[in-house]
Amino acid sequence: MNSTNNQKIPHIVVLGAGFGGVYVTKKMLHAVRAGLIDVTIVNRTNYFLFTPLLHEVATGALSPTCVAEPLREVFHGTKVRVVQGNVDSINTANKTVTISGNPIAYDSLVIATGAETNYYGIAGAQENTLPLKNLYDAARIRSVIIDRFEKAATTKDKSEKESLLSFAVVGGGATGVEMAAELAEFVAGISERYYSIHDCTPEIAKVSIVDTGPELLQMFAPSLRKAAENRLIKAGVAVYHNSAVTSVTPEGLTLANSTTIPAKTVIWSAGVKAIIPKFEDIQPTLVKGRISVNNFFQMLNSENVISDIFVLGDVASYPTPLPMLAQVAEGQAATVAKNICAQVSGRPLAGFTYKSKGSMVSVGQWFAIGEIFSMKISGRITWWMWRTVYLFKFASFKKRVRIMFEWTLELFFPRDITKIIN
């Protein structure tokens, strides 16, 4: 630990390098440079993953490394320590967090461990579906899709071809819609270009999206929901509303009304649950599976405030319900960073007010919907805006150039069908 004038500099440990963890660390860099605090960021991987673009990796539009930025590159030259490892446990009495067997002392702890796929206890869902939460998931989805086509190309039986080339996406939120749209374009494109010689035509390959609600994208205005659904239908996607999945088998989905949907490949994007670290000596208060916090994002334990532990992002339950979005985590990160620095200097803490900057969802190439400052927009310009906003979320200029290059190639050349993993 560094020291100045024999005084210990407070050590801030950040658990998680998603949007919440990375942005809270970046917002504290001025204090790190001034020598007021030391910061260590801990993550299971050595990179920050831009999850909103995982569906493009899964469908060959982007290479896997495009959506990952090494943490040591993000924080190069800042004196921020980067530790790769798993969070074993937290001891609040000793003020230590154990990472892959190694204890790290903290003065303030930030929990931004994010969320993982929630299967809601549905029979066969975890065993027979493909999640889309990390880089491996995206690479696996692409490999499975390609493998289905390769196997379909070797069989003469039409019904077997149809079975192998049946795909479904479960979940009608932003991730599900974006995935279904990209999947439909990917499947249609590669079947026509590479596999039609084997009678694996776009007419045989089928894509469905299944949602429990009456409409897709219920966070948007009705006109935008309809525009998105029309776009999916135009791309050949079968849309199932009011369809609760009760079980999943290797052959497809069974719904609550006993209807079955054939789907050899099922992508699960029906929801997430918070990743709660293990505490050795206390039990945090949980609200709907998320850690309860006060207005300053300090952790609550049986209505007591744990003042040196801050929680944000998908793992936090704020007094006012907040959507589990990247822009929400970014806003929370600014408040948490401000409060940690205020706590170190003895100043009052600040509360958080969420103001939406708008939302956009892509529905395949050249089309997106969005709501910005109460304006409802859709079409090609919205799609271009969606890509521009995401592009400038990346920290490094090098990464932006690489993504622009690959996006440009996608406009003129077919998508990559390299099978990355088995």
C-alpha cells in the first residue's frame, strides 16, 4: 500500500468489470492521480466485455475480440491495479475480500458483480438451451449454428434437415429481439450462399421468437413495438406471444398451452439474476434476489447500513426500482465514485436520480427503433445512431477503428462462418 506523510491511503477494491465496475473505476481516476486513493479492480476475465454487441459475435458480424477490451489496456498508466480471479468470499469484520484463495484488504468495497442467466427452474432449460451472457456463449452459439448446417448438408432426409435447421429465441426483450433479427439474417444468408447446393435453403431454415408477454419490447411505445415485430416477420421470424415455456427438450419447446415449437437450437434470453458474492460474517438484505442499498448505494444489512460497502448495477436493489441497463449502471457509477471520494474527504454523500438518455434496439441490418427525449424514431437513421452510440462507448480508439472496419466489411461481404469452438 502506498503512503504519504506516513498516512495510509484508502484502498478501494472494485469487484466486477462490467459497465458498473469499469465506469466507477474510471470516475475515480482523478482521485487516484492525486494520490488520494488506491484502486484495485477484480474480474473473472482480464477484459471488459461490451455485452450489447454479443449478438453480432454470435451471428458472425463481429469477431470475438472486437467486443472485449483488456482491462490493463483500459487502465494503462493510471496506477489502477488489475486482478483476475474469482470472488471466494467477503469478510466485513476484517475488511477483506478473498480472490481465488488470496485475501485482499480494503477500506471501501464496491460490488458490481453483475448478473447471470436465469432459467426460472424451467425443466430442461439450462441443459438444452444456449445462453448469451459472455464471450464464450457468443462463440458457442455461432459454432452450433454452423454445425447444424454442416450436419444438415450431409443428410438426404428433408424432415431431418428441417429439424436441424429449426432455431428459436426465448425472450422478447431487447436482447431477444436483437438476437432473433441477427439470427434470421445470418441463417438466411449462409443457407442461400453456402448450403443451398445441399438443399438447405432459406425456406427450410426456420427462426422463431417466443415471449410470455402480449407484445415484444414492452418498454417501448406501441407503435415502435409493432414496427419491430413487422421487421422480424418480414425477415421470416415466427413470433409467438403470450407463450410461457414450461419445458425444453433437445427437439424444441413446450408451452403452457401444450403447444410445441420445434427447435433444435434454442437461445435463452428470457432474463437474468444477480450474482451475489458470499459473505462470511453477515447476510445482506435481498430484495427480489438483489442486494438492497440506500440512496447512496451503501449496502443494507437488516436495515443497518454497511457504510464502507457500495453496491451498484444489476446486483443492486435501489429504493426506487431501476431498469437493468448499461446506461443505468453508468449513471450509478458516477454517483458511487463521487460518494467514495466524498467519504474519504469527510464530505456529505449524494443521492442518485436516474434520467434516461433514451433507448434504442436494432432489428437487423439497416433498421432500429428508439425513444430519445420522448421522440419515437425508427428506420435506417436510427440504426446508424444506434451503432454510433455503441461505438463511442469503447475506451480505445484502436477498438473503435477495428469495429468500424468489420462493420464496413459486413456491408459488402458475407458473414464469417468459421467454426471457432467444438
